Amino acid sequence: QVQLVESGGGLVSAGGSLRLSCAASGSISTIRVMGWDRQAPGKQRELVAGIGSGGATNYADSVKGRFTISRNNAKNTVSLQMNSLQPEDTAVYYCYADRGPPSLGRSWGQGTQVTVSS
């Protein structure tokens, strides 16, 4: 099992920035991909960004050029730098970790609220 703890959410005005962090503990040697999902009220959970153990990244189209994901394998952390935030970025952000191989499933943190005011 992997435990994930997020930090860094909050309230920010449109155009502002926030940095989310996530620390992993437990069976960390099995972690392959880490990243962030988000879920806005009344909407489905969606991928925001992911990063592999070698540093390869992927982003949702809606955040490309504004958000940057990074990972520190030595500290077992993943961060999400969010710039030029917009009200539509308001959501609960969840850190995730995919374990394997073979696939051992995905673990999520408890979530952190990000609210962007217009």
C-alpha cells in the first residue's frame, strides 16, 4: 500500500499561482507514475498531469503552458506548480500514484481544495 498526503491548496484570485505538493509513504519502491487528478462540483474526475519515474510528463490540454508537474524520487514527492489560474480550475485536486509492474492499481490522497475567484 501507498499513502499519499497533499498540501498547498487554498483560495487565490484569477491570474494567481498556487503550488501543490504530495508526499508518498509506504510501499514507495513500487511507485511508477505519479500525478494529479481534479474534480469540480458536478463534474467527473479528470486527469490534470502525470509524471513517470524517468521524468516523462503528460498534461491535460486545458492546463498545458500554465501548470508544471515535477517529481523528486529521492524524497518521494510530486508537485504541481499552477500559474495563471482561472475560475474553471476550481476543484478538489487529488494526488495519485500508480504502482507496478505488474499493475498493482492506483492510490489517491485525500484531496486538497483549490478555489479560484474571479
